[in-house]
Amino acid sequence: MKITVIAVGKIKEKYFTGAVEEYAKRLGRFCKLELIEVADEQTPEGASEAQKIQIKEKEGGRILKKLPAGAYTVALAIDGTMPDSVELSRQMERWNINGISHVVFLIGGSLGLSGEVLARAEYQLSFSKMTFPHQLMRVILLEQLYRSFMIRSGAPYHK
């Protein structure tokens, strides 16, 4: 299986970069992983709702340009389906059984994903109703993908 993560913005903190690199290395034995970053937009202090929508649309346009043709698209969205780790592992297995060989996960910027990106996604995934920094979400996503593969392989990583 090939997994692509398209995320808005660059990771600036060394500790997040280290964690992303570690999980990318671990995932290498289960899938071909590709990490793509697209530029983020600066949100002015006190931005209006119209400005926020415009920012998400600009970032969303960059995401959509990077979407590989034929890939199954999963948007990380606070209102998406909220599986536990075992359910996510089962969902990934179902995608594999159904012939989906390339899954793309989309992580928005600090304001989230645009409506166009959410509409394009075939599946919306939520890790919590809480808000997390978008840089930390990359680490959380990669850890959960690794956990899913470990669950599927029967390894003791998931307890």
C-alpha cells in the first residue's frame, strides 16, 4: 500500500520533525510513505470569517493540485468519523481488500481544510473533538497509521 500525507505548512519544531522521521522510518516496512508539504497562509490577527475562508481556499487549492489521480482521499476533519485504533486498522484493511492501493491523508493548516477539499474527500477522519496543532497532527496520524499496521500484523505494540 502507498500512503501519502499532504499537509499545510512546514514543521518548525525539531521535536516534531524527529517524531515524524521516526514514524516514517517505522512505516517503511509496511507501506511506501510520501510526505508532501504545501505552503500555508498567514492569518492576520482578528481576521474576519471571509478572510479565514479565503485563506482556507488558497491552502485548499494547493492541496488539490498535489492530489494524485486515482488515490483514495481521507481528510482529517474534526467532524469526521472518530474510530478507535482497532477500528481504524480494520478500515485500512477494508480499503486494502477493496483494491485501494493508494490512500492520501489531508491535514489542513491552523484554520482547517476548505469546503472544497472536504467535499473532495471520500472519507473524513477525526482523532478527537479537541483541536490539535496541525504540526502535531502529522505525528499523531503517523503514529496511528503505524499502530494500525502493527495491529494488523498481530504485533504486541498495541495493548
